[in-house]
Amino acid sequence: MPSPSTTRRALANLGSGARRFFELAATPLLPADYLDLINPMRAGADLRGRVVDVAHETPTSTSVTIRPGRGWRGHRPGQYTRIGVDVNGVRHWRAYSITSPTGDVITISARAIEGGVVSNHLLTGLQPGTMLMLDQATGDFTMSTPPPRSALFITGGSGITPVMGILRSHLHELRDVAVVHSAPDPEQMMFRSELQHLHRTGRIRLTTRFTRTEGILPLEGIGAVVPDWQERETWACGPTGLLDDAEAVWAAADIPHLLHTERFRPRVVATGEGGEVTFRGRGAAGAATATGAAGGAVRSAGSAGGRAQSATTTGATDAGLTVDAPAGIPLLDVGEAAGVLMPSGCRMGICFNCVLPLEEGSVRDLRTGELTTVDPEDPHLIQTCISAAAGPCRIAV
């Protein structure tokens, strides 16, 4: 079989007429699509990665090691990447922190959430050898240059994941490191053995808080755990409440410049009013067929830590699928819960991969509270991951 480079050179040397012949013969694909079959990780192809290993960190969390294709430009510890994974014939995109140091392979780590299609697939369905789609690494939750004399990391749950990437890469540069981590219980604590080993060997000073028995750590009392916290550069990642408290405490101490935060969900300042949402187009056709005109209850992994939120399908017609969307739930979650094929990406309002046309009605930006209202003659593109229904509205999918 000829190599991909030989095939590329042969296609490049063809005259325009011959190239057109091969394009017609390959229809509905392109000649480059056949190169992807021969070598999907080739330079010039859409960025992909091959799963090398899948390891359980806890009963509900997984670390996936991936060898990226030739187009991968590397990452800075603390950044995240988006992966595209096919589940039941549908490609889903999700963003996960990279927990490995820089190198030829990367590791992402994820905690399975209730109703999470991708996170549960990573836990129970993903196999070594699987090919995933990849995006280049991004994010600014990274180590300062030069590193500080003393550092504090405050994390909760899967918020430890970007911090592990930083520790595994920069610990040799840091002389004084304190880690304050909260988890539901010891069994659910990601990277517990590694963190405890670093503590025993004096590499870090680890404080753990198990919330099911001890409750949530009040950051107003952080001085009892880390007396010199106001002198340390601090990185915090975890649930929204933890980060909101950290920002308030650091601001009150007049040191907000020493605090870096990483949010897995956008900061919500408004809830939206809720209302009936009609999803119209090819993306809703399958959901409408499956649901039928009788309607039914659906569930969504809502924005608050993956907690299930309910929505009700009120009707399915040739005009689309109509869903009763609760207040404050992103339209992306509402559509997915109803079985609509929704484009998605970071789910934080950053990547714009979830953008769809709002054809009619009103939505509210959950981050800013801004209300967007359109009529059928003047549709408007919205980010469905950070927009909630503010009355009846219609979305083209």
C-alpha cells in the first residue's frame, strides 16, 4: 500500500482535470478523506489523538492517556483541551483539563456526572486504540513566570485536575507549596495516593477536607489552615461556591491580584425566566420522531455541578420539537436532554462552537443578565451554553 505522503504527492502532481476526476470518483467524500483512513493522525488532517490507556482514579473518575497527531502544538501545564468523542453515533465535544506534564502524550482526567454522556462514556465505554478528535490546548490557569517563592492551591472535587498538571510539571521549581483540597470522602478523592505521597515526602503540605462528614471548608477561616495565605500566590479551582468565596475573601484582604481561578462553568448572574423552546431543523428531527406528539419528561445535566434538572417535552410536529425549559438552565442542556443534536464545545461561553440562530423570542445571557429578543425577520446568533429561555423562543438546529 502506498504511504500517505506518496499519495499526497501523486494528487498534487495531477492536472486539474485529473484531480476533478478523483474528486468525482470519491464523492460524497474528498480524496483527502481517504488519506485520513490510511493515516488519520497525519499532518494536515483534522487534529486527532489515539487513546493509549484508560485508568480509573476513583470509582467515578477516569484518566485517559492520548497520543496526539502531528499537528499538536503542545500545552502549558494547567491548560485544557477539547476532545470530540463518538457515542452511539453522535459526536460530542467536551473540555477537560490536561493532568500530565509536557511530552509526547497527554492525559486528561474527568469525573463522571449524573446524566453526563461523555464523562460516563470515558468511565465505562472508552477503550485503548480509540481515535478521538482534539483541539489545541488553551487556557491561562498556568504557573507564573518566574514561579513564586510560595504557592497555595485550593481545589474541590475535579478542580484538582489542572492543579495536578501544574504540580507534575513545576513542583521542582517551587520551594513552598500548600494544597487545600476538598472531596466528598476518601474513596472519591482523585489522585489521593499521589498527593499523600508528596505530603509524606515533604514536597507539599496537604490539607484535606471530606465534605460528607466535615462539611464545606469556610475560606473565611483559611488562616487556621495556611497562616501565611496572604503572602502566597494562589490558584483555586472547583465548584462555583468555592470560587465565589475565594474571590470575596481575597478581595476583602485587598490581594485579588494574588488569586487565579479556573471555572468549569460560567459565572451565573441571572437565571432567565424559562419558557417554551422550539427546536426546529434537522438536528431536532430525530428527537421529534422519537418523542412523538404525546410528549414526555426529559432530564438534563444542569449547570450546577451536573445535578439533574427536569424539562418537559410538550409536543413534536413537523415544525420542530417544543420543550418546556426551566428557568436558569442553558438551552444547550435543555436541547440535549430532549434528544436534539446540539453543537457544543467548552460549555463556558468561550469557544463559540455552540452558536445557533435564535429565530424568534427572547433569551437571557446567564453571565451578564443581558436580554436578547428577536423577531422572525431578524434572527440572531446566540451561544446556547450560556443562554436560557426568557419566555417562548425558537432555535434553528
